[in-house]
Amino acid sequence: MMFVAKNLVASRVNLIQNDYASGLPSPLSFIGLADALIRKLGLTPWSGRALPILHHVAASTGRTKPEMETKAGAFAPVETMEDLIGTVEVSVLMDLPGCESDADVRRVMTGARIAGGLIQNDRIHVAAVTPDGSAFRGLRRG
């Protein structure tokens, strides 16, 4: 069955940086979220699917100055700089085969993570939707 979780807020989310994207959570992290929910529900692993709709991303600055020391006559960092992290607001459309209860999905989403960042919502809004695309009518644009 398909579900939508609206307006989730997660903090300390890992935001990828590569040649194609910078400052967004990895799309694979949402597949991981769906699989974590499927496993918590006791259903077939890797059968869940997820489609994220990002509403807002706020990157934190992280550490900008790593500790330095002298190496071979030049200063070099002793540690790696902190990866880019931030806060995201996202809605997620999920297909969780075998799950019939939005209350069960809401229960297992409590304490879940998106790209390493904990979902901060006190109350998670989850609703069952039909697969005809009507779920997109009630969602904020990304």
C-alpha cells in the first residue's frame, strides 16, 4: 500500500557533495528509510520504495578550520574537515507492500533517520493514498 509522510523535519542530515550535486541528501537515503520501515514492520526486506519531495534544505557551516600541524616544513591539517550537514524539510511518498495501516507506519517512523539525521517531528503526519497520483495534489511543491 502507498503512504505519504508530510512535512518531515530532520536535523544533522548528511548532505552530499560531488560533481553533480551539492547540499542535498542522497536519494539512496530515502530508499534506506523505506527499507528500515519495512524491516521494522516485519515485511519483506528491500520491497519498499520511496519518492522524496524536498521542501527546504538549510546547510550548516560545520567546522571551517581543522587543527593544523607542521609536516615536511609546511602546515597540514591533522584531521579532515567535517562533512556538510544540515536540516531538511521533506515529504516522502512510500510504497510499503504488505503494510495496511498508516498508524503502523507512523509508529515505526518515530525515531527514524534520513541520511543520518534524526526526524524531529513531535507528531508525524502519515496518510494512506491511492496509487493514481492523487497524493501529489495535497503536497507542497518541492
